[in-house]
Amino acid sequence: MKLGIDSYTFHRYFGETYAGLETDPGSRWTVWDFLDRASSLGVEAVSLESCFLPVGDKDLTGEIRRRLDLLGLERVWAWGHPRGFHSGKTPQALEGALASLADADAVGAKAMRICAGGRGTRPASWAEHKASLLPPLMQLLRAAEARKIVLAVENHIDLLTDEIVDLVETIGSPYFGICLDTANNLRMHENPKDAIRRMAPYARATHIKDIMARGGDPDTIAFWPSVPVGEGLIDMSFALTALRGAGYDGVLAIEIDYLAPGYGDEAAALEKSLSYVRYLLAGNAAGD
């Protein structure tokens, strides 16, 4: 497994903030700033959020590929933030997904994280939800198979464990799996260990994320903010053991979304997270 960083960790520097929860840092990053930071932290991989990049810029994707190769970084491409296919309600999003798939190919990514939807787009009926998702996903999958790129659908607070496993098993392609976010199913009030255990065999990408319960409305991100990995409710030693046991050998992409107050900034939280995951990868149990 290769330790990495998802560029969403620095979303504020790419111009996105959670309204009423975060402040603008007052400066902006380019993809080069992110890659320089990743390199300086000694990681082996990055997950690049396409929402922070122009679509179809061949000069840019070519240069990104050259820089990644020079730095020796494995890469995952990420499409669909924040709502992707809106749980199947916007099949026209397929055009954007296909364009992003071409960009994934151009940067040399072997996996592309996709979002099918989000909490706000989730239908009440799984049968309806699944029926709406399958057509655009199958069309995107055919294009991904032709490019030999694995699609990894994220548990993006839109899919319960039973549902995402059912979706992957129904599609039944080696080019379709899960981007396993270690925290998001707790945000849907599921047992995170059970969710991780069941999703691990289908993991093709990851978001290594830890969260706390802060109070308020448990159906909002304000209740479940990110914290440095190892300081929250997610048993990351268990998660890494489950992934390793399932034969996962891909990227462990640390992701911080809304960072809980009192934990410094994302840079400090990221460094703590990297240190803790490295400690676990070195063979140390969480309680050692």
C-alpha cells in the first residue's frame, strides 16, 4: 500500500470552503503547489481532485504527468465532487465524467474515484436509486474498460454499505470497485468497522479519514468534522489490517474535509495524520 494525500485536504486553498464553518485562507494554490507539498512530505502517491482543475487541457495534463513521473508519485484521478451523478438524477453528468476519464488517462492514472451522489441527493428507495445509477455507470465503465482504468465509486454519504456492495456486485467488473472512505459510513450512522470490513474486498482506492462527534445535527458535516488520523473515532489500525487482509495494494490517500476547530490548520493535521499512518504501516498496533 502506498501512502498518499488527496488534494481535497487543501480545498480551502483551491477556493472551496464549507459555508458558515470555514474561512478563506486568503491565498490560492495551483496543482504545482500541491505536488510540491506532497513531495516535501515524502509521500508515495496523490489523489487529484479534478474539480480544482480545468477539463480537457492537454498541455496541463501532459505536464502533470511529467511532474508526477519525475517525482515518482503514484496517482489516482478523482471525479464527481460534490454530487457526481446526483444519485442518477442527472445522467447528463456522464459527458463530464467521460471528459474527466480522458484526463485521468492523460495523467497516467490507473484508477479514477467517482462520486455517484451525496447525502442531499440520496433517494429513499434503494431499488429506485440503483435503477437510476446503473445506466450512466455502465456507460462510463465501458469507456474505462477500453482505457484500462479502474472506476472506484466512493461511499460519499450517499450509499449505505449494503447498497454500495450490491452495486459493485451487480456490475461485476474487475474495472469497477469502491473508493473506501474510512469515515463516511459513520456519518450515515453505520458501524464503521462493519462497513470497512465489508467494503475492503472491493476497495480500489481509499480516503483515509478520521472524524469526531462534535454535537448538533448528526445529519450534517458540522457534527462529524475531520480530525488528524488517530485522534478520532475511526480505528485506523483495524482499517489498514482489513485492507491488507483483502489484498489491497493501492493508494492510502489521507483526506481532510471540514477540520474540527481546535486542531490547527490542515497542514498541521495532515502532518500528524501522515506520522500516525506511517507508525501503523511500520507494524505498530494502535495501542502500542
